[in-house]
Amino acid sequence: MIAGCTALPPPTAPVAEENREQHAAELARHGEHAQAAALYESIASNRAAPSRADYQLRAVREWLAAERPAQAQQLLARMEAPLTGVQSYERSLLEAETALVANRAQEAWQKISGLAAGAASEAALRYYTLKMRIALAAGRPADGIRAELDAERYISAPADRTALHGQLLAGLLAARSRGIALNPRSSNDAVVRGWLELGASAARGPALANVTLAARWRASYPNHPALDVLGQAFPSPLITLSPGGRVALLLPLTGPAAGQASAVRDGFLSALYELPVASRPALHLYDTAAEPIPQALAEAHAIGSTFIVGPLVRENVAAVAALGNQAVPVLALNFLPSEQAAPSGLFQFALSPEEEAELVARRILADGHHRGIAVVPRGEWGRRVMDAFMRVLNGGGGSIVAEVSYDGANYDYGDQLRSVLRVADSESRHARLERALGSKLNYAPRHRADLEFVFIAAPSATDARLIEPQLRYFYAGDIPSYSISNAYEPDSLAANQDIVGLTYPDMPWMIKGEGNVDGIRNNVGQLWGTRTAWRSRLFAFGYDACQLMLAMSGQHNPAEVRIDGLTGQLHFDATRRIQRDLLWVRVDRDGEPKQVAQNPAPAAPSTPSPL
């Protein structure tokens, strides 16, 4: 009998099942979350309650980690009673998290708000951490901060606490990028206020002002728990030039472009004078309107310049390129023509309307629009902008069904707009119907029904302020309208009420509520007063040219240069041209642009253009 028993083979099924469970865990550790979820579901199908529910809940967590909320929701719906109290609570948390991952933040907030924190420390920590994430996604930053503070009560390790602080900071920055106001005055709690102010003022990358902004926040909140992530909020400052460095700035300080050049110069000086005197390079200005480019470069080399910024005018940039490789780095303040390659040592930075037109086309497609009309000024500028816009729009399956080409010297585009909107067709249908019925009808004309967007290629705010009201007059106010940043100037809120609803990309310098930029703007305004056009985009352009010069001086590889600039998030592409990541805004009823959800689609390389 005993010998017979020992001869029996060992059971194999439990061993195989254990191997499957280990394999699922291994898949999850290596980021193969969808495969792990499917395997956990398979394991669950062979288990009885309550073990089955444990594996189903593991599968749901892996589906969520794989960002596949539909599968998670389907599995949650298939779960059957009986569930233990712990399982039932975990299922409720996962239902809230599923709504969050599915971008249904308000639904997720309702679900999490209906739950209490778990009794066990681990469950309570999970509850409050999830509640923080949901609150931030639902546009409730103060609630998110309070949830994080509750979560901290269940954390003992300093490293874990710092990691949670980093999650909160990242969530606040994400909320800010979606246009959620982070207003410190909305709370009387000093800790909550400090987090809100940090989220509102945090930089998105290295910048000259970061040291000052960090010191100012630290002085206001000397004992705040966020001190351990202050370096994340305000990354290390730019690396500056070696002692004794000399910088040459080439600008047309006289002649027709002198006004533009003056704004660029003053912005450059504002950034330069934020440096301590001991580390500030000597600056030499050259008027490219008064001397040829080869002569200005030769003089800059003769005095030992370690970096050259400029020139500004496109023809002068082409003249620099024609001289060949540059031994001293040159940051040109315009783009070369697309057919002209840049020699070694020449880098390019520009404010390009074509680049913005491409961004607008991507945004239109991302918003789900494909058929629209374009309103474009006649001339070479309008054609360049429209060509850039059409390349991206057509490439994404969109089309322009009609185009209004207008003369900027006129102020009334009514006949052209009325024609492309086909308002006359609506009026003709109304007249025919009245004749057929033999009576007057209440009637409002309509535009053609196949339009999903209007693109206004506005070279100036004046053009946009003229075109938008005429579109509304011809019953097209319900069609989403898009433009480039030229459509807005901060000179008059009353005048900007004419472009209410207009969506466009712009640099942070022009947008209120970007906390770190707001601080720089306040300092610059006090410094310059009315002595320069410091509120202009060209001033910000000059400021960022200085920031780029400093960052490039400390980096041998331009690909590593990243700047949280006044003109956008700045980085070089493979051709040594600066790419700008801009912010999306829409003009509110008060005439002020407000941030809207940012387009997640990555920006493609831009088209070069002159200022």
C-alpha cells in the first residue's frame, strides 16, 4: 500500500498554475500590462470565489496600467458576487480609476467622493493618492492638494513622501496646461496656498529667472513641505559663459527695421542683466544697417567674441551663411530660405508665421474638423502662410472648400464672405418658400452646412478684429474659428472683444496666468516702464535669444539645449533650427485669451520664414 502510494506521480496542475501566475507578474514588471491582464483573466476563469475575484481585480489593474479602460470596465461589469468586503472596496476604487483613465474625470470624482478611506493604512494611502489624481484631473486643485496631505499621514519614508510631492507638482502643472486656474487666494490654508502658488509659478524647464522665482517662493513659504521638490519646480539655471566672455549682437539699429531691432535689443539686455555682474559677458552691438555683414563679423572676431547673436533680417542671415562655416557660434535671429542649408556653426531662431500655420492645421485636425474656409490676405506673406497650412491640412485628410483672398487696405470683406458662406442660397430658398406658400415667414438666413472651421491668416490684430465680426454678421458665428498669434495684441481688451472665441497658438509672454512668466513680466514692466515696447513678442524674442546664447555656451551638443522661454518651450531640431512649443488659447468674452486644452499631437519640423 505504501509503496503503491509513493509510486503515484506528483500533481502537475497546481505547479502549472503557479508558473502562470509568476509569468503574469513578470509580464507586469516588464511593462507588458495587456498581456499580464489577459493572463490574470485566464487564471481567474479557473478559480472559485473568492480567489477568482482577486485575480480579476489584478487583471483590471493591469488593463488600466496598459491604458485600456474599456477592457477594465468590461471586466468590472462581469465580476459576480459574492465579494469580500476588501474586494468590494477595491472594485469601487477601480471603477473610479477606470473613469479617470477613460477621461471621464467628473464621473471619477463623483465615484471617489462617494467612498470613505479604507481602514487599513495601505488602503487609505491608495484611496487618498487616487483621490488626488482624480481631483487634479477634474479641475479641483485645492481638493487634490488636501487629498495629498491626507495621504502623507500614511507615509513614513522620506523618499516616498518626496515622490508623492513630485506627483502632486506634476498634476498641478498638467492642470495648469489644461487652463485650470491655480489661484493661491482661493484657500486660507497656508500649505494649500503654497502648493497652488508653486504650481502656478513653476517653470517648465531651465530659465534665467528660476533662481529668483525659487528664492521668492521659499521666502514666502520657508517651512512648506514642497521644499523637497523646489528643484523640480524651478530647474537648474542656465550655464553661463566663462569669465571674460564677449558677445556680439548684430541688429539693424537704424533704417526701416530699427523699431523691431530696438525691441529685440531691449529684451536681450533685460535677460543679460539678470546675471550677476561677475558672470555677465561683455556685450558689443553692431548696426547691420550701417555696415556690411562681413565687416561686422570680422570686427566681432577681432575683439575676441566667444558668441555672436544675429543678424535679424533674412537677407543678412543669408549673407552670413554665404561666408561658410563659422568658427564662433552664430545664433541667427531669422531662418534661411528652405532651399539653403546652414553651414557649420550657424544656428537659427525665428518667430515664424508658417510654423504657427502648421500648428493650427494640426490643431484643427485634432479637434475633429476637416472641411472649412480660409480667409487670407493677398500677397507673398499670405501665400507662404497658406501653403504651410495646406500642406499639413491636406496631409491629414482635411480640405479648404473655399478661400477668401482679401486686400488688407480695405475694411469691408462682406461681399466675399457672403459669397463663400453661400448666404444668398439660403435667402433664395426662403424667397421661393414664401412665394409657394403665399405668406411671410419668420426667417434667419443660414450659412452653408458643410463648414467645420474657419482659418483666418491674419497678419495683424487689426485684420482679425475686422474679419471676425463680419463672419458673425453673416451668420457664421457658430463655426469654430482659428488663427495665428498675430491676431491678438494686448493693447485693448475692448477691441479684442471683437475676436471672442478665436483659437490660436501663442507664446507664454502674451498669456496671463503663466505664473513664472507673470513674475518676469512684472519685473520687466517696473524696469522699463514706457521706454520700450516690452509687452511685444519681439521683446520676448530678444530675451530668449539671450537665454539660448547662455545655454548653448554651456552645451557642446545643441540637441541637449532645452529652454523654458518667454516665446515657448525651445529646443533645436536636426537642422539646428529652434522649434517652439506654444500654448493654445481662446479669446474669452472679456477680450482676454485663456488657455484651453493643449494639443497632444507632437509638432513636426516647421517651415522657415522671415519675421
